[in-house]
Amino acid sequence: MDSETKKDIEVAPALIAVHPDQCSVAVAVGHHLRVFDLLAGSAVSLTDDSDASPFHTDNIRAIRFGAKGKLFVSAGDDKTVKVWSTQSWRCITSVSSEKRVSAVAISDDGTYVCFADKFGLVWIVDLDPPLRDKKPAPLLSHYCSIITSLEFSPHGRFILSADRDFKIRVTCFPKNPLNGAHQIQSFCLGHTEFVSCLAFVQAQECPQGLLLSGSGDATVRLWNVDSGALLDTCEVATKAGLLESDDKAEEHDHAVTDLCTVLDGLLVAVAIQSLQGIILLSCNVSAKTLSVAKVVSIAGEAFVPTCLASPSAGKLWMVTGVSTLPGCNYPALARVKVISGIDDEQEPVVMGDDGIPGGEKLLETLQGTASVDDNAFLAAAEAVKTAMGQLLIKKQYPSENRESRKKCRNDRKLKG
């Protein structure tokens, strides 16, 4: 592997998370974590007094707020999981991981933080005092497969884990999770490429929730988690006109990178690698179906969303960007946009910079002050696409090379 290819693999997409009560917005790009207080109208100063390295020292791969908004978690390639209090924005505990972290989740009651690594293990940390020197305990495992997403089901009955090998595992969350989770409820099987993202639809007709998943196969699928049954499949890239109905040659160019629910799941916002905008899906909970409601294009700018967040009805937050861009003088690119009017009665509108909550101060905090041209963001989108392909699309080796590769595996060397 040459140095340039290795650099491509290490590229990380920009991430965004919004407080459930819209108190603050966080953006992670590279090792930078930037937070803006929407109530105070100013940037947040983070405080990290942990004995470990202050703040993050490598690409951040996962950020999220807890369901009640009291906690915020960040983690990534520096093998560190940091838990922050959103009242003081002080790091209340810093946990070391054996491998690079790829996904995080917070239990609904804020008692536990779970994180997954690139070796396929899910770990759990309890947040009971004392918080210093916390050691993670193993919770469950996907055998040697990168875990791409973690989610708790409504009411915390299940924890769901998705991986590079097309699987979604539904595991019963135990009463004593520090002893491990050993009861599997179901597997949701049907995707033909890596599963990139998970989200839940909650409705009165379905208290336990229905699961949404996005994938490198350019589809969004709807599942019953109790049984693992596939309820519906929406070929979003085809419906948006990015792919012909019989075109499978370029599926990896149209991977679903993120999705989130809007209006309590009645609408689903979907980001696709090659789309400058988002797709809105309508979710009929009673009929258990998905259909394309609208394609919202972002005109005038090279904006391919890398992450979405929607804490309340009517607004969708988006970010595009990348940790590093080989060959460019723009470290840690990020651009934030908001779509308003996302409901059944209004026409979605991409808000101008002056209309975004927090205005120019928010943009300066989350994007940085450097002005970046559109070509850089187009290059960033391509860099993210390449990195995702290198990381998540399984390499196929000729049969004559497989035996020689097996002999060089580290576990075989140790046994020898």
C-alpha cells in the first residue's frame, strides 16, 4: 500500500449532532470538536481535566447526545471515548479502548455508554460514581467485522448493532449488562452491502418501533426488530434518478451515508454519497411501507451531506466536510446547512446563512473562519467516498492468494 492510498483510508467525514431540546449543536471534523450554545448565542469552551491526552488527538468517528440531552459522547481513532456533561461541557470521564472506535450509543436513562470498535466488539461503561479510571466491559461481538452503527431501541429493550458484512443484530439488553449480553432476539438480513446507518421510527400504532437502515447497496429498508422480518425496501438512488433500475455497476458510488427521522418518523431524511441534497421518504407505519416524498436539492453550492440531525419537527441540520484533504491547503473542512419547513404542509427550504439559528456566529464556530471554494468541497465528497469504499467494502482476493494470506494472519503467527 503506497502512502497516498493510506492517506485516503484515514480520511474521516464531518459529523453533526443537535441537542434534543435544541440547546446546542456540535460538529466534529478531524480531531476537532466544536460546540455552539444556541441559547446563549456563543461558542462553548470545552474542559477536559482527564489524565489521558486532553481532547481528541485523532479523527473523531462518532458523536451523539443522550436522549435526555444531559450527556454527550465523542470517540474515534485515538482509541478514546469521552463523556461530556452538557451543562458544564466538562469531560466527566475518559475511557480507553483497545481498538479504534467506530460507533457509540447512550442508554435512554443515561446510565450506560456503549461503544464499538473496528474489530467487531461492543463494550459498555457504567456512569455510576466514581467516574475516574472507568474500565469498559465486553457486551457482545460481531466476529471480526467492523461495526458501523449502534442504536438502543425505544424504551431500551434492545441494543442494535450493524456491520460491514451486511448484518443487523438485535440483542436483548440485559438487566446486568456489565456481565455481557448473551440473548439474541433476531437478525435483520437482506442488505447486499455494508450497513451504514440505523434509526428508529416511533408511532402510537407501533410502540416498540420499526427499524430503518441505510446501506452501501443504495437502499433504505424497514424492519420488524422482534422477528427480524423485512417489511419494505426503498431503492432510494434509483427513485432519485441517480441509478437506472437495472444498473448495478456503480452501486458503491450511491451508498446511503446517513438517515434520520423527522416528525416522529413520518418522514425520513436520507443522504446519499453522490447527491447534492437529501431525499425525504414517507413512512406509513400502519401499512409498513416506505416511499419517496421529495428530493430536496441544494442549488448553487457543492454540498453533499456527510451527516444529518433533526431534533425537532420542521428543521434538518446537515454538515459536509472531511478531516483532511490530500493535495489541498484546507485542513478540517466543514460546511453547515439547515433545511426548514419539513412537514406535510410546507415546502422544504434550504435556509440562507443569515437565517440559520445562531447565524454567522454559529457558522464561524462550527465551520471555522477560513473561506473555502466549492471545488474543495467536491474533492472532499470524493475523498469521503474513496475512504468509505476502502474501509467498508470487503476486498475480494483470488482463490490462489487466500491460503498464503491465511498463513500471514497475526493470530496464526501467535499460535505458531
